[in-house]
Amino acid sequence: MEKPLVSVIIAVKNGERFLAEAIESVLSQTYEPYEIIAVDGQSTDSTEKVAKSYKQVRYIRQTGQGVADVPYYQLNLRTDMGKIPEVILDILSEG
């Protein structure tokens, strides 16, 4: 039986100092398969550069529209393995 895909979503804004450590923590895990998605809240530091320096990380920059971004994430966080679990969609749509 194949293990389910785990999506690790790292929400970050101006977190260049800590992002590499967070990504390395995920990469050191033994569970597979997983994907790492860094969602950047319009950082003005080098957060994007840090995220994109890891080939295993999918980088998404928020457009700054708040809850209006939810349809964007619902469409773009889908993976080849399936779609976002309903519990995550519920969290994204709260507010």
C-alpha cells in the first residue's frame, strides 16, 4: 500500500533568517512522499531567493488579496496525487 502524499505548507513573510532551517527540517524527515510549498506573504527580504534555492520547494507568492486568494490556492495547490483535503480548504476559507 502506497503512503499518502503529505503537503508541508510553510507560510512566510520576511522570514529569510528562518526559512532555510524550516525547509531543512522537512527535508530531514524520513517519511515520503511529501511536497514542500512555501507561501510568501509579499516579503521584502530575500525569502523568495531562499525558497527558490531548494529544488524540492514549490514557491507561491501571495497576491495580497486576503480571503480573495482562496480560489487561487484551491486551483494551484492541487497535486498530481489528488487535491487539497477538505480540512485545509476549510481553514483557508475561514475569516
